[in-house]
Amino acid sequence: MANPLVAPHLHFYPEETQGPISETFQAERWMEYTPSQLTPMYSHGNKRWWIEEVGQLHDGRYVLPHTWIVWNRVLTTDVSIVTRTEDGCCKLEDSIEETVDAANLKLDFNDIWAQFGDEQTWVDDHAVPAMPNPMRKLIDDDEDLLVLMVSPWADDVSGNHSKQYNKHMNMCTGNSCLPGRLLQQEFHVHYISTSPHATSAKQFATFHNHVKSMETEPVKCFNAATKRTCHFIIRTPGLPADNPQQSEEASHMGSNANYPCRKCHWGGSKKEKETVKVYH
């Protein structure tokens, strides 16, 4: 994120597209996360809008953003309308929802709080989320909180330059917030760890603990795209795959088994596999 050549290409929000899915941030997997597990805020200049915090549109209406989703290359938010009663109380209209462009937001929660202060009371506060957003406590007021999706993997390689095989288990990752044309480049493959003794499961366990710690202690860094500091949390959307390396880690025989498939009953002895009935 601190690299000025990379930062402008990062996508922090899930994207919905009417065309073919060609990027990781366009896949449904990102949408399986709750909005609070994705990047929970949008910033423009010195203003920051968080999900589940009241904001105001340019047309004067008050809204409660719930999501941040890119639609047709435009950042949008699904909002509930907030109205003000005659006695000055706020009322959350759950039945009135719409999608608006993030660029239509004018005032953030801090602006509204400065305007109304303690007078901002709700008709039914049981249906209203806690404000300000509790995730604000993780960062300073002038910083952004972002979520990075990464895809760690492990594989065995030889640690020798000679032909003699010396097994080392390597663990690497890629930044799934980048477009595919960049992820294919070696420059964007990042080393995590290696060991001739620790299995990939042990290395993944340590990495998992590090990722979980970021939920309460986000990593602080410089965002070269915005020219200011920010904090980020890592998510790992990758799901279990089906390849020889993972088969080995699961103590499964893989392609060497008589019945190698974990979904169907194809297989048999070596001789049976060569018959017309079984072979395909």
C-alpha cells in the first residue's frame, strides 16, 4: 500500500458487474462477508462515512449507509432513510431503502454531531445501531480503516541449488485487491515464511493468529494513493481447494488412491481402472 506504483490499483470494495467475472473482487466470495468485515468506511477529503452511521446527502436527506459496493465502476451504498419528527427526534425508516452513489454524500457523522450534538435522539433507539461506529476506536479520527483480501498458499520446493532435493515448505501470498493482470506478475507474489521442518499447517496456524490479531490491532501504514496514514485489516477469503499439496497435508493418498475422488465413487484397482467400464 505504501508503494506509489501499486496503491492506485487497489480495490477495497466488492464489485458487482453485469459482464463476465474477471477479477477476484467481482466474485461472490467477497459478498459472503458481512459489511462490517469488509472495508467499513468511505473517505473523501477530510470526511469519512462509516456504515451504520448517519450521513446527509446533497439533497438534504439523512441516510444510514449499510454497505459499500462498486456498481458499474461507481461506488454505491445501500441506505435506509432517516427522517426527523416534528419534535426534532430522528426516526429510522426501515421500510424505505435505496441505493445511492457515495459521491452524493455531503455530511458525515461528525458534521451532524457537531450540528445537533446531544439533541440527536431517536424515536426507537432499540432498532438503531451504536453510533459512532465502534470500529472508529481502532484508528485515529484522521485515518482510514481498510480491509485487504489476501490469498496465502504453501508448497514444497528444494532448498538446494544442486539436483539433490532438499525439501523446504514455502508459504507465500498475493494481494487479491489487485486486478488479475497485476496478480500474474512475480512482483506481486509476497514471501511469508519457509522451513525444512515446520509443516504448512504449522505455518498457516501462525499466520492465522497474526490475521486474527489485526481485528483488534490493525496494522498502521502509509497509503501512497491518498498521501496519508491508514490502518488495514487482513482477510483470507480463499477456500479449501483440491490439489496434490493439500491432499498430502490432509493425509490423503490423492491420485495414488484406488478411489481418488472425494465426491464420487469412481475408481478401483489398477486393473479395474483399465477396463472399458471404469476407464474414462
